[in-house]
Amino acid sequence: MKISYLGHATVLIETGGKKIIVDPFITGNPLAKDKFVLEQIEVDYIMITHAHQDHVLDVEELAEANPQARLISNYEIITYFSRDGIDGHPMNHGGSWDFDFGRVTMVNAWHSSSFADGTYGGNPAGFVIESEGKAIYIAGDTGLTLDMKLIPLFAKLDLAVLPIGDNFTMGPESAAVAADFVACDKVLGYHYDTFDLIKIDHQKAKETFAKAGKELILLPIGDSMEI
């Protein structure tokens, strides 16, 4: 399983012969917009954790460039994009589904969710993806919640992708606790540095995780890792 960091909360997962992009926000990201040509990004699935603009901005353009791609999100978000003819698979919290790349379970996130035009975006979520004998947790935008302790009951995680930018989500201290809650020692940090309000001290963040016995990985935009 290969995970590439495309900036902010956008990751590209290659597994089971498919490419899955999560929360595409590239053209509006000042740190990423000059590194990628959106129309050249090939995807089979677009996974969306919630409806905020910094997570859905590039959905329509990616779907147009990849007409075979399907959305995976909650019922409200799937319904919203279906008005533009974009095909999607609706899910809700606690539910699982076997896709052709692997199994996806939608889990709780503690945040808010609405589209830029004010349309209700349903409840925010995270995802556990199980594929090729590996399991990863995409937390989405969330604060620390005891619900995270439920995840190890059904999935042994190889990687947790956690927001660490603070202010709108967890910061490094609470994200390190979240890593403990989900019983995962390897964490890919995201949702940081994009804007002034979520800039972090990289070295301090890594030290915070190390003190908790965890490894925090901060990939440069465009870089990848394998699990």
C-alpha cells in the first residue's frame, strides 16, 4: 500500500490496483497548487470525510477528468454531488463496505460539516481502510474523542493519518494521545502549515510523539511512503 501526501488533508492511496484520493484540496492550497496538474491526477475513487471547502474544492474537476471515478462519503455529500451527475457510494457511521480495492469502515469524527454555499454536509467522519493485508485510519478533521478507542476492536492499524495543526483540529499533544487510543505507533501527520492558524513547529511535534513512544512522519508535499 502506497500513500502519497498532496498537501493539507489530501492523500493519494494506491492499493488493490486502485487509486483513492482523500479530501482533494490542491488548487486552493498555496503550498501545493504549483506542484500538481489537477487534470493529470488519475483516480478511481474520491473519498470525502466532510464538506468543508478545504476538503472538497477539487472534487468536481477531478471527477470530470476521471469519469470512471466514484465518490465515497456520507449520504448528504453523495447526494450533493449527484446533482452534478457524479456517481457515489453513500455510507454512514459504523457501516462497512467491501469495494474492489478492500474494505472501508466509516467511523466517527468530532468536527463540523457544511458546504461553502451553506448546504448541510452531514456528520463528519473518518475512514478505516483494510487492503492488501494492511489497515490504515484516515481520521479526517477531528478533535480527540474516546470513540477512537473502538477502532482497535475491529482493526489492527499499520498507520494512522491524523490532523496535527491544532486550532481547528487536534494539535500534536492530543494527536499523540489519539495514536495511543487507536493503538498505532506510526502516524502520518496532516492538516498543518497550510494557513497561519495551523502552522506548527515540526521538530517539537516529532518530539511530542517520540515522548509518547510514537513515530510522527511529516512527508514533504508530493512525497510517498509504503506500508
